[in-house]
Amino acid sequence: MQQTTPADAAEGPEGPRSPEPGTDGSEAVGTGTVGTESDHAAPHRHLRDAREDAVEAESEGTLLASLRTRLHCMDLTGRTTPWLGALLVCALALVLRLYHLGSIHELIFDETYYVKDGWTIVHHGVEMSWPDDPDPAFTSGDVNSSEDSGEYVVHPPIGKWVIGLGMLALGGDSAWGWRISVALLGALSVLMLARIGRRLFRSTGIGLIAGLLLAVDGLHLVMSRTSLLDLVLMFFALAAFGALLIDRDRFREGLARSVAAARARGEELPLLGYRAGFRPWRLSAGVLLGLACSVKWSGIYFLAVFGIMTVLWDWWARRRVGERRWWENGLFRDAVPAFVAMVGTSLVVYVASWSGWFASSKGYMRHWAEENGHAGGNPVVNALRSLWHYHAQAYDFHIHLDSPHPYQANPLGWLLQIRPTNFYYRSYDYGEMGCEVEKCASQVLSVGNPLIWWFGALSILIVLVVAIWKRDGRAWSALTGIIGGYLPWLMYMDRTIFTFYSVVYEPWMILCLAYVIGLLVGSRSADGERRLAGTLLAGSLLTLIVLVSAFFWPIWTGQVIDVDQWEWRMWLPSWT
């Protein structure tokens, strides 16, 4: 949006404004009335004041333009075209995620937990236990055979509420109902990434490249078509990142205007620095990060990293405009309020996410305090004690989860998709399920597009070098999701963990890849031939990536294909 400077406002839409009638003394002279000396001097005084006001307005406008440039407050031109491009990419993502979404009428991989939990949580407020081997009955339509007691679960409830709402809309006996909520969030995350990339890099093209890459990537596609919790966590973390970007831009714009106005008047900057006031987008980020933590506890890493990021953004801006005590002012004005707005809000949202458990009498460990001699006179305190003990038990489960699994994967190999997770596999003989050869296979393999991930891993290293060498804040921002979503898993390499967890930080890896593609194309000031060569190379790479996604489409969506064709898609021995 094009910003209007005070100088622009003084001129108005039709050019410089004329003085108001009579302010230049013309009416007094026209009447023939003899005026005093002061009357004759008045027109000159008014003209002089008007000129001084214009000079002051011009000076403030010049200062503002300079400060906005220094703070990188570059305007994003255009409104309709960028939105149209982002919506088209989102539409592509939506079609890919909804196409035959319910064709596999089975609970695949961990859907066996989260779909049934989602169904009971929207009806009882808590996850309920089920009899042994409940999946055949559930998938055949007997969705109300849960037992009358709460189930022990180790993840917070919000992700299951999201899944359950889709089932509430389309039915618990519908495979579409099981998966529709996550599929919609997957498509919306593509739209968000396109807009976030545009705002972060100040480039509509880079934003659309990021959105396209996310739309056609296999890991994101499979996770969007499967009702697990990780994509829901990614959605809230990405939305929080976008909210903080908007907050950053609004803070810098307000800071620039405040400093420009003060300097134009010849005033010193306030001792305590610029006061931004209420920051709704930072508060929104706190709510979203609270929701992320309410899906999986690993959302707390995003809360920590993004909280540090937003304060560093503010400190940098204060230092850039020349505040004398930028560190102290940032600590007082930014860091402390940011902690309250983000950590405090996240904590409130997290506790509120358990409201169904608090309201229920059947939730697992709901009355642990009363039943184990830890009750006091306050029922609220008793409930919180019970919830704390529940969390302690769940934490113990997580840190000791080391049972072998055939598809567990060391996080060192996640970026290269060394050991993707097989969600579903069936083999068919001739004549079964439309198989027209001797042997067919149907698989849902959560492997990302190899070109996206292999080039993405390389791009992270390039962006890190650029961030350090050129001190590029955009590069550091793109890396924050990697820091919050990937690096913490390196502390748990001995646990039973899976490659599909990578979907949580995938948008930031793709931002890094899109940024490097932008570097490949070159800046607008670069030589025309150099930009043409870079554009052709980038276009060729994107075309090849889309073709590879089309090639892998059958094993992302459970299509029945010839076993020979299936083997052609097993590029690494570790994929089988």
C-alpha cells in the first residue's frame, strides 16, 4: 500500500491547496478601505508563514522517506494482481488436496488415534477410550461404540478438535469427514506462505514461487490429506509468523513517522524512546502460538524463537533510527510487553484449550487430586493439580518413547528425506481394484518432492551464509522456522521419531529455497542478460519440480499402479 507522507497530505489529491479566501488581504483591498500599516503587512506575514509551513512539511516528508528506507519500510505495490496469483496457487493446492480425498476408506497410520479422538472430543469434550480393535467397526459406520471412560492421550486437544469439527460437519462415518479439516488448513497454508513470502522479501514473484513449491510438494500434500496433528501445528505456527511480520512492519512505520515528526520540529527523541502502544498483531501471534502449543508441545520452541525474533526486530529498528538508549528502551518498551503478549497469552490459550477436560467428569485423571489425597478446599486448584500430574505423566511418556518402529528416522536425514514414513500400502493381483497386470501396488508414502527437499537443504546453507556475510535480516527471518521446528529434534535422536515431523518447518525451508531462486534471478538493477539467464534457469527448475511432483502423484495419493511403475518411484533403497 502506498504510504501518504505529510507533504502529500498538504498538497491534496489535486495539487497544492490555495489559501483560504481573505487570508491574503485581497478582500480588504478590493473594498477600497484604507488599512493601517499592520493591515498592509498582514498579507506578507501570512504568505511567509505558509511558506515556512510548506518547508517544514517538506522537511518532515523527506525525513520520513529517509527513515522508511533505512528501516526497510518498502511499499508493496499492487493489490489485485498479487492476491489473484496467491489465490490461484491456493486453488491448485485445494484441488490437489481434495481430489479423491475419501478414496481410502481406512484409518491410515496414526489416524487410528486422532480420528476417533476427534469424534469423541466434539461429542464428550474429552477423548474417550475404545474397545479392542475398534477400527473395522468404526470405518464400517459404527462410530458410537466408545466406552464410558476417558482415554489416556499424550497430546493436547486442539488438533483433535480441528479434526472433529470436520467430522461433525460431514459425518463420522465419512472418510471425507475424517480428513476435510486438515486438507483445508493445508490449502490455506499455501495461501499464507505466498503472502508471507511477498511481505518478507518484498517480492510478489518470490512469494508465489514459495506458494507453488508448497502446493506441489509431496510431504505437505500427504500430510494435508491425512488426519494427523503435525500439519495443524504447522498451520498455527506459520500464521503466527505472518502476524509478527505485519506487527514488525507496523511498528517500523510508526517509529519512522514519530522520529521524522520530532526531528522536523527540532526536538530530541524521547528519553524512553518510541512508544508503540497496543500491538494487536503481536497479541494475535500469542494466541496462535498458544494454539500451536495446544496441538503439540513442540509448539513451545516456535514460541521461544519467534518471541526472541520479534524483540530483536524492534531493537534493530530503534538502533537504526538513532535512539540513544535503544537497548534499555527496547527492553522496557518491547521485550517485557512482548513476553506478556506472547508467553502470557499463549499460556492462557493453552489452559483454555483443556476446557472440555475441566468441564467433564470422565476425562482421564480428571479427579486425580481428590482420589489420591492431594485435594484442597478449592475445586479449581484441585483440577489444576490433576492436570499438572497428567502433564507430568505425559512428559515422562514422551522422553522415554524409544520402542523400535520400522519407519523411525534419525533427524539428521530428514532434510534429505532419507527414510520417509509409509502411511499405507496394499498389493493387488490381476483383476483386483482395477489392476490390469499381474501385480499392482497402492501406497501413500509421505516423501517430499526430492528436488524440493534436496535443493531446499542446500538453500538453507546458502541462506545461512548470506545471513552471516551480508547481515540480511530477511535471511535470518526465513531461518527462524528451521531453528524452532527442526533443530530441537537433534536433542532427541535416540527417541522414536519420524521424518513426517518435517512438515512443521517445511514452509521456512521453502522460503529459503524461494529466496535462493530470487538470488538466482537477480535484482531489478542487475544486467538484463543476467536476469534473463537467471529467469530461464529458475523457470526450468520450477518446471522440472512440477513434473517430478506429477511423477510421484500416484504414491502420494494411493493410486493403484503397476508394481514396476511403483519401483521406478523408489529412488532410494531406504524408501521401501
